[in-house]
Amino acid sequence: MKKNNLTGWKYIITGFLGLGFVLLLLLLVVFAQLSGKGIFGKCVGVVSIDSEITVEGEESGLFSLGKPGSEEIAKTIKQLNKRDDIGAVVIVINSPGGSVVGSREIYSAVEGLKKPKVAYLREVAASGGYYVASGADYIIADPNTLTGSIGVVATVAEFSELFDMIGVNFTTIKSGEYKDIGSVERPLTEKEREILESIINETFEEFKGVVVKNRGKKLDKERMDEIFDGRVMSGRQAYSYGLVDELGSKEDALRKAAEMGGIEYEEDVPVCEIPFPSKYGGGLFGKSFLDGINEIAKKKITIELK
């Protein structure tokens, strides 16, 4: 009888020790994530940019997936410099571009990342999306991705004829001749067009300068006019122009990053998915049905890298 009791206590004690070991292991993993210290060796950090680039983020809601703004994306990328467990980074880009300021903020964060970094151009990585990618050390594109579109566009909405038809009149009191430039109530004057074109050209020269700085030696010098005429191109075409270093898959990008970061692995590359704050998670009913509506009323003039 005593022997059976001792055996029972033996199993109980063993069970508690096993449970304690599991809890300790979980605590170590949590601590590693919070402190940025890895306990299982180096990994490749993966940051995914999966939407139009905007300055302001959109928090998750009942009808919205939510998306981080450029400041949040840039901040997340910068924090990777403090992660000892991350040996290299892959920036997965699936974005048509967007905000000029937002694209520049993310690009600056990528450029300033003090770890080997590979940009992977997935389905769409055009204009501002390519701007961001150019800050990486190495660019891999899917052969069928849509990229390029290196340029700047301004959209000015104008409804004067519609307002005349429905009898809507506007009276504008302004402090200067060009204070209401881009007003929806009248067409642009030639001088106003020149003013806007000067801004577009200035922004384009900055964009062009970034590409030449980062890709200059690899670009096809005989086709520079084609590279910078704003055309959209496939991954294969971008490779022929020298805008990307290699055609391949996401797995190829992970392997390249691991190689550049000196990360050893047997079969699969160890990956650390880098999440954005939980407020940018999924909405209950998916993407907002309002996303497809053009919010003209927000701005008279929209200047974008798209």
C-alpha cells in the first residue's frame, strides 16, 4: 500500500515538474519577443506592406480590415534594429504606391535599417511601392509583378459645368490670387497649372534621384528615358532595365536574405513575421464597402506616387 502511494506521488511530482518546464519555456519565448532577444538563433524578419501607402492609418472596425499608416510602418521597421534575433529583413511589397510623404517616410526607414535587407515585389509594387523597395540592398521581383510607374501624378477635380446645370453658385473671398487653386468650382488657369507642374516636377526629380542613387550602376543607361517616363512594367521588364536584381519567389527572397545575414538553416529559412499593432487587424465583416468610393471632398488637389 505504501509502495503504491509513493508511486502516485512520483507521477504527481513528475507532472508538476513537466508543467513547470513548459511554463518556463513559454515565459522565455514571451520575454524574447518583448525584449527583442532571440533564444533560438537568428531569423529573417518579414514586414509586409499590403495596401496603398497613406500617411494616416485606418484602425480596424466592424466593416474594415484596417491598415497601418506610413508612420506606423516606418516605426515598425526602425525597431528591427533593436532585435538581436533578426539577422536580415525581407520587405514584401504589394502596393500601388500612394502618398508622396508616406512613401518617403517608409523609404527612409528601409534605407536606415542596419541589417541586410531584401525587397520582394509581389503582385503590385509600383510608383511609391518601388520607391520603398529602392532602399533595400537587393530587389527580387515576381516575373509577373506590376512595377515601375516611376513618376508623380496630381489630380484636380472640377465640376463647374455640372454646377451650372443644377444651378449651384459659389462666391469665393480669398486673400491672394492663388489661394483657391484647385477649386472644384472652376477650371485651372494656365498660371495655376504652371504652379502645380513645378511641384510635380520637383517631386519627380527627388524620386528619380533616389532611384539613380540606389540603382545607378545597374540601370540600362541607353533606356533611361523609358525607365523614367512613368510606364508600368512587368517584373521581367524591370529586370531588363536594371530596376531589380533577380526574378523569383518569396522563398527566393527569404533565402537571399538569410545568405546575406549569415543565417544558417537546414530546409526552411527561420522566419519572424513582424506584425503591426493589433488595432490594424481584421474587421468582423472584412474590407469596408466604402473603400471603393472616391473621397473627392477630402482634398481639392491630390498629389501621389501612383
